[in-house]
Amino acid sequence: MDGSILVISAPSGAGKSTLIQRLLAADSRLKFSVSYTTRPPRPGEVQGVDYHFIRHEDFLRLKESGGLVEWVEQFGHFYGTGVDWVRRTVAAGADALLDLEPRGARAIKDLFPEAVLIFILPPSLEELERRLRIRGGLSPRELAQRLAQGREELRQASWYDYLVVNDDLAQAEAALRAIITAARLRSRLVWPHLAPRFQV
């Protein structure tokens, strides 16, 4: 049985990374997409685990050869998803889980219309700002940039397939699990394997 393609988007500070980590830890069928990026590794990040860290010219070569299903430039660095990885993962029966911003999500949907798009929202803009401030490590300029980008991303939420408000972490995780279960039970994925039982 083919797997599903699941895309999760959220503004910075909405709790997306924490939720994704919890999903991956509890569900071995989920395979997380490791993006390519031209930015340097941060302390503790591992090549091939957190990102595929590559040179700027190698990223452009990959993009121009059609090797990326989506790409984006953020804060002066490129990020992109390998198309072959998505196809291999789904063909192997696993679920490809991608962490993308809205432009990347649209590109995935264009190439893979069956992809399920999920947007995680904070309870409010005020709470989003509070979380970013608590996280620390951001200059006032960076904080302003993150908030401006977050507002723009929130304007895109309405065209996603599902919306999950991360007010309570456990409830948000439960909602994501329900969406993943529903995606796996879609008739186009399940019926080809059930039909022979009923000689249909």
C-alpha cells in the first residue's frame, strides 16, 4: 500500500517542531523529510539528520536539474525538498512528513494533489509573540522579521486541508494523529487492497 504525503506548516513559535518530534517518536511509519539547505549548521545539528547542508552552487544545480519539488529562500539561505525522496518514501508504504512554509506546501500540492496539508496556528498573535520572546536568541530586528513573516503565513492558512490550534500541546498532538489516521484510511489507498476480498 502506498503511503501518504503530509505537509505541516506553521509560523515560527507555533510549536510545530515540538509536535513533529512527538509524532515521529510515536509513529515509525512517519518518515521526516530532511531538507537541503545552504545555511551553515547550528550547534548540535547533524548532517543528513537535521538538514543536508550543501554549497550554494550545488543547491542551484540540484534545483535546475529538477531534483527539488519545492524550494524557498529565507533570511538569505536556500531550503528545498528532494522530489525523489518523496516518491521513494510513499512507494515504500511509509508516510512522508514534510515541514514546509506555505509556498513550499503549494508546490507539493501542485505536483502531488493527494498530499494532505495541515496548518498549525498559535492561539493568537499575542501568544505567538510571547513564545518567540521566551525562546530567546533573537535580536529585536529578527523578532520583528519573524512576526511579520508569521502574520503573512497566517493569511495563507485558509486554503490548507486542516487547521490545528496549538493552545494545548496534548490536544494539538491528538488532532494531528486523527488527521494522519484519516489520511491513511482514504479509499484510494485502502480499496485496492480490500477489493479482492470481496471479488469486486
